[in-house]
Amino acid sequence: MGDNQELESISPYGPARSTVKGEPLSKEELDKYNDFFKASLYLSLGMIYLRQNPLLKEPLKKEHLKARLLGHFGSAPGQIFTWMHFNRLIKKYDLDSFFISGPGHGAPAVLSQAYLEGTYTEVYPEMSEDEEGMQKFFKQFSFPGGIGSHATPETPGSLHEGGELGYSISHAFGAVFDHPELIALTMVGDGEAETGPLATSWHSTKFLNPITDGAVLPVLHLNGYKINNPTILARISHKELENLFIGYGYQPYFVEGDDVDTMHQAMAATLEHCVLEIKKFQKQARESGKAFRPMWPVIILRSPKGWTGPRKIDDKYLEGYWRAHQVPITDVHENPEHLKLLESWMKSYEPDRIFADGKISAELKEAICPTGTRRMSANPVANGGVLRKPLRMPDFKDYAIKVDKPGVTMEASMTNMAKLLRDVISLNPKSFRLFGPDETESNKLANVYQAGKKVWMGEYFAEDENGGNLAPDGRVMEMLSEHTCEGWLEGYILSGRHGLLNSYEPFIHVIDSMVNQHCKWLEKCLEVEWRNKVPSLNILLTAVVWRQDHNGFTHQDPGFLDVVANKSPEVVRIYLPPDGNCLLSCMDHCLRSSNYVNVVVADKQDHLQFLPMEDAIVHCTKGIGIWPQFSTDRGEEPDVVMASCGDISTHESLAAIDLLLQHFPELKIRCVNCVDLFKLISHADHPHGLTDSEWTSIFTSNRPVIFNFHSYPWLVHRLAYKRPGSQNLHVRGYKEKGNIDTPLELAIRNQTDRFSLAMDAIDRMPQLGNKGSAAREALHSAQIKARNEAFENGVDPPFLKGWTWPYERTGLWKAGIPKLIG
């Protein structure tokens, strides 16, 4: 643990110790800061405890308390302290700033500031700045029908809820990219600082251009404890902590102690120094026109957890210890002495004087708070839909892949779509970015570099000129941290801009919970009238499970779709375009949309193209439909429905139709393709869902349906379990079988290959009787031969790998039977 001297040096107690010296506050100003601090702390405790008697005008009784005490006080004092001191600099330098509360359950700090600044009353007039309004303000906190204990969407000035820890820094940087005058004041909890996502996000300075971007001022809040444990960064030496941040590329400035008056002076001096450093770096870069990477400032604020509370209660430590983390005194209902102690504590903040008229004085508010949108609780950046402008979009039809015959042309859908993204970047040079973890080139999106290189503020080598595609003012954001890329994108779109994340499908699971949190944010925003819609979170998944045969079992997981499908139908959309023209149509739709999480799944390799552009637009507009060019049931009841969802799954399904027609040319086969996965769910459960009559018109209610699905088959069953004839739905998909395979052999392992699908169809058509046995045997033998050849030669047989649709349409089908080409 080190010697006593070192332990003392990292104690949160004592007069202020700070890197920056100075006493910028006059005695009069100091008194006002003390009053404002007390007002904020009083409100924070009131939210946790009080249902009635909001100003303690009568003795505190049990009936004045909330029956269930919920909330977190521990991090509130430090956050309040930081916010109020930054207000002085907003007023002095006319700063454009907003606040991100990283510590979990940090809402009392943020809410108290919004209320004192008047923003809360402007947004919610019933929460007026008087005794009656304060009572309502207190009651609603962590109360049924009220608001949560994080900085939820109901909180003015918030774009970061902090329900899950680790994303404050990445959200902050995302918000300041392309916002050159913006400063994101970001509190990082010392518990939060132990998370992997937070640790990687410190590297965001390597992507911040001081000419075109704003700045993030992180404040690492060392209050020493999590729920029940000390925090790591609060228990290492000064030198080690300083070296850590210098290694990250920051210049650390310490402010430590608990003596309120000297801490006010130290924090005021330190914040001002940091703001002037930021302005100096930006001025240097902007006047010279040369972007560089400075040592950006970071403040390390060490103050006691639950600062200004009782140090001990009944010989048990409270302030400065983990017991201050949540509700500081938990037994006030049962313990009259502790109820008196709570009353005494709250009255120490002098509510009778500071809220003499039920609100703080106009003089105090004017002295501390900025006005209008300069208030951090009213900055439009935190309601990014106010700033949102539609993307300037090229006409996606101009990028159409020519399809003369369906199922014959081979093209790389992703490479083609990258041309669309390139031109989106060109048309929106300050409001669109492409994000991804080191995979833009691998994902066949390199065409975008013609419009915007990869942002890089690190050092350059000569070889970077040879295909490195690096530039300080790039538009592509790559860092090998899915967490940081996702956090950047979320911060970017929540502050009103547009973007797309591209990632390998198997590793998108790294950000499952981040996407969960964003979905919850969007859903809650729909309930908040003053929240404007923000651009959608667009996720493009490629390097899909069926083309990870060469990388093996670890790279084969399409289950992200299950995660997204669990979220509110109001905010999630999943698209699996079968070919390049459908991909263009889907991407255009997603980039234009707002308030959704759009997931698009498309492989990056060359694939068969099925639909000319006009047909692709119709198909994507419908989301699901019968493909007559691959069907033989025109005007008749089908014998079997062959359905598919996903590009590779569609390829194998069509090849299975071919096999069936070779053996049974008289079969009436209906080919169905699904682009919009939520078409499968009931219309009662999702706005995109088909009605039961629409379902029956496509799938029938009494015919076997062989559904080849991109992902785990159980998802389709889950979505369609209520449908008419659902017992006839037989889904094939990934069943967690994989290795180093060929593409076809991987499909065979999971029974999604053409042979398995055709055999399944034969087994499900009772009218064939034993007539199907010979065909089934032939198909099974061909499947075994294909697999053996893969094991022997390492590749699929060319005649299977290069399969194309072998039929042509000449007017109407003759007797419903396709005609062989040649």
C-alpha cells in the first residue's frame, strides 16, 4: 500500500492541493459559489428523500419522506462543483459547451443544475421555481411515473444517460467532431474509468483535429469508491497517475482536497487554465492551417465521495467512503435519531435563506448561471435533432448494377455501394463520417477514400503514402475498438450529424450492450415531447458468417440480429438485401431515416445479382415478396414455398429450386424473398409486420415452406410463431456448426446448402410419395461428393461454386415450367 506519507498524498481530505495556483475569486464571488453549491446539494438530497415539506419549513417527519428511498448522492457534489465553476468560464469567454455525466446514476447533479438554471421549468412548467414546483421536482425523481436516476432523455442538456458505464469520453468526442467551437465538459467516474471502453476511448485525441473539431475537457473524478470497493485509480501514486495520462497524450492537472473555500479557488484557477490551453491550441492550428496533436488538458479532481455529508454515522464512515455511494442514510424511516441527523444535514445547506422565496435569488442566479443556450442545460447540441439537417443524397439509382438476366450476373455488391458512400461523403463534408474498426478496406469500401481519407493525428511514415490513406482532415474513423467507434458514432448522431458504422458481423457482439442502451435512449425520447428526432444509428454488417469459412469457427456468429430483434419495434429495423441493387435501395433509405437503429447485413464478396434497379426498389419497398422469375406456380396453388432471407441464403435457395426442377419439372414452386426481417412478425407487434391475410397470400397457410435464413433459425420461428400455418414453416439457418470450411461445406454443415434444402422440400411434399426417393438419393450423393471434394482439394467443385440460374423467361411461363437455356 505504500508508506503513510504516500497515503496522505492521495487522500481526498485537507486544504486544496492543485497543479495550477491562484485565487481568481473575490470574497464576494466565493460567497456566491458557496451559496450555489449549497443550493445544488440541497436539491440533490431532496430528490432522494423528500416527498413533502420540500423546504423543511416544519420539522421533518417520516410522512414527509418517500416510502422507497432511491438514488445516488456520492458523485453529485463533485459533478456540481465542476459544472458551476465551468459556468464562470462560459460567461467570461462566451463558450459553447455542454456537460456529460459519466458516473453511474449521476442525475441529481445534472438535474439540480438544470433546475437552478431555469431550463427545467422552461421545459416542464409544472416544475416551477417555487415551493410547489420544488415539491413536484423532488417527488418525481426515482418514483413511479417520474424519471430515472440517470441523466435520462427527460433531462435537459443530456445526450448521455450513463446507464451503462464506459461511454462518456467516446460520446463526448463524437459530439465535438465537426463542431469546432464546442467544448464537451466530461465527468469520468473513477469506477467508470475501470471499464474497457473507457480505457480505449482516451486515445480519441489521436483523431481530434484542432482546426475542424471542438475539444473535450475530461475531468476524472476520483471520489475513491464504487458501490462497495475502492477504485483503482484513486489508490495509485501521483506519479503513476500522472505518467498514465502523459502516456495517453494528456497534460494532467490535479485539484484535490475537501476544504470548500480553497477548493473553489483551485478549481476556478485550474478550469480557466485548461480552457485557455484549449483556445491556444486551436488558435495556433487554425491560424497556421497546420493540424497538430497537442497535449490536451485533463483535470484529476480528488474529492470525498458524498462530499459535505457527515463523515461518520454511529462510528461508521459515510462521507469519503463507499456508504455514501447511493442513499447515504438508509434507515431514516425506522431510526428517529438518523431522521434528525438527515434533517440537520439538509438544514446545514441553509434552505430557508438560500430558497427564501422558494427559489434562489435573481442576484445569485445571475452571478453563477449563463443565459439562453449558453446554459449547459439548454445547449441545443444535447437535443441534436434541433441541429439536424437532412443529408444531401445522390440518386442511388445512378449506381445501379446492370442485370439483364436474373441470377446470372456476378458483381461485388459492397464495392459498388461504396461509390454511393463516397459521394455521400463528398456532398456532406462536415456532417457525415464513416466509422469502423480497421475494416473499411477489408470490407470493400475503399472507394470512400476518394472523398475522404482516414483521420490520423499520429506520426506519419514514408510508406503511408503507398496506400495508407491517412490524413488529419479525413472522414473515415478507424480504431481497433468497436466500443470507441460506436461511441463516437453515437455522440456524432446524437448531436445532429449522420454516420455509418461498418463491422465484421461476428464481432459486432462486442457492442451489443451499447446498441441496447442507444435503443433504450431512442425509445424513451419518443415519450419526451421536446426531443427532436436525431439521425439514425446505421450499422452495416459484412464479412458474414457464411463467408468466414477461411477464418474458422471463432468468426462465425450471426446472432447480433437476435439482440436487435429484442428491442422496441418503434426504433429497430433489420434489412438483409439479397443483391447489390437492393443494398443500394436499403442504404439510401437508412441514411435518410431518423430515430432508428438500422442494421443492414450484406456480404462483401462477389455475388449473383437478381433484380434490375426498378424491381429492386419495388421489392425493398414491399420488404418481402414473391419472385415470379424464379417461380413456377403462376396462377396455381404451389406445391412448396422456397423462401430466403440474406444474400448467400438466397443464392442457395435458388440453386435448390433448380435442383428440384431438374428432377420434378412439373412442380409448382413459389419463390419468396424477404429483405425486411420484421415483415415476418405480426402487424400487431411491429409496424412493418404483415397482416395475417398478407402472410397467407405469400406463404399460404397449408403448404410447406422451406425458409433459408441468414442467421440462427430460431429467430424466424420466434417472429412467425403466431402465423397461419406456422407449423408448416421449416427454417434452415446457422446452427453453430463450423470450422475451416469451404463456403459450400460450411452450408452443408448447417443444412443451409442447396442439397439439404431440396431434400427437405422433397420430404415435406407428401404428394410425391415414394416418387421422390430416387431424387433424394441422387441429391444426397451429390452433397457427399461435394463435401469430399472440399476435404480433398480445399475448394468447392467449380460447377457448384460458379452456379447461375439456368432458365430464361420468354413472356409467360409455358404451363408454369421454366425453359432450359441452351
